[in-house]
Amino acid sequence: MARRRVAGVHAAESAVEHSPERIVTAWIDPRRRDPRLAAIAQKLEALGVWVQSAAQQRLDELAEGGRHQGVVLELAASGERSEQDLQEALGSPGEWPLFLVLDQVQDPHNLGACLRTAAAAGAQGVVVTRDRSVGLTSTVARVASGAAEIVPVYRVVNLARVLRWFRDSGLWVVGTAAEAEQSLYAADLTGPLAIVVGAEGKGLRRLTRDSCDLLVKIPLAGGVESLNLSVAAGIVLFEAVRQRGARRAQGRAVAG
């Protein structure tokens, strides 16, 4: 059975809350007098998880240089969801669904950061391509800081086909491109939405671009030509969150 490790208090708390059935074993530094660590240890023991005492050096090794804060968990690796799972999710997307689509993201730090941002924005899922994309590695999990246990990750074979599914399900597909004519801040992001961000240094592939309903750019100043993939994804996601919040507030005001 494939396994991966998560390190740090927040990641451990997230695993205990969202996927306790996947926790195989745990290592905790007993010398740390941290009430959050004590609470994690108590919950793990109640779950029947084997909790081992580990000193700082051993935790450093287990966390592979990551910031562990006195706790490392080993989990049965979560299976990435399939195109069929995505179709089922689109069958009952709920009010104003929001998906993040990553076109061939290869840097595990970028994928981890995107998962964390997508979870914080309340996205219903992150879509990644099967080819030329990083998997859910331990580095991704560490950077995601628990978000890999919260937001579903759908790995798909044919991204253009999936974007058609989004459109057929009533979602507006918005891609990011530096050469786009329309500014992000002039776009309406309040409805059902799939945000598409291209690979590091390459941007969106031609077929992916052609499959979008709209291309937008993030206005940049100071001679900066482009942004990091995960930074760009965060800006677009939270502009959608801002617009949706304003629209809901306007609706409540009208209703009142």
C-alpha cells in the first residue's frame, strides 16, 4: 500500500479531522509541552493509531527537512480521483461551484500551494492533467499543510474534453493568459466557474486556450512580466471569492 507523510501541527490536525481512517502511524516529540500536540496525541490514541515517541533528529529525518513542529504522521496515500468521479461531482455541483484547473503543473511546491489556496477559497476541486503533472507526493502534502486532505484532486486524461464538460454543466471556463485583452478585474466571476491556469513558464496550451470561454490577464506593474503559477491562481481565486461575497451581500440588501 502506497504511503506518504505529513508534518506539522496544522497538517496533523487536518488529517485527524478529515481522514482519520488513513492514518497508519504517528511520531510525536514527548518533550514538547504544546497543548495542541497533546490533543493530537490523545485523539490518535482514541483512534487506535500507534503513536511513537521521537526526538528532534528523528522527526527531522521523517519530515525530510520540513517544519514538523514535533509531529509527523504516515498516511495511506489518498487516491487521486478520476474523470468519472469529476463527472459525478458535476452532476450535483451545488450553488456557484468553483474549480481550479491546472494545465500540466510540474512543481510539487506549486501544486501544494495551489491546493492550500483552493481549499481556503472554498473550491470544490482541483483538476490536474495525467501527463506532465506532478502527483500527490510528500512534498505536495507538506506544502499544502493539510489541504490535500480537504480539497478533491481530479487527475484527467483529456483536459479539453473536461473543459467541455464544465461548459455543458453550466460553468463559465476562464483561463489566465498574459496576452489576454480583458483584465481579471473587469470579468464577471460570480457564477459557476472553472479557473484555468497554465504550466510554469509555458502558460496554457493552445487547445486549452481554445477550450476556454474567456481569457483574462492579471494587470502587472513595475516591469514584472509574469507571476508564479500558485500566486496567479490565488489572485484569480480570491477575486472570484470577493465578487461572490459582494453579490451575496447585495442580494441580502435587496431582499431586506
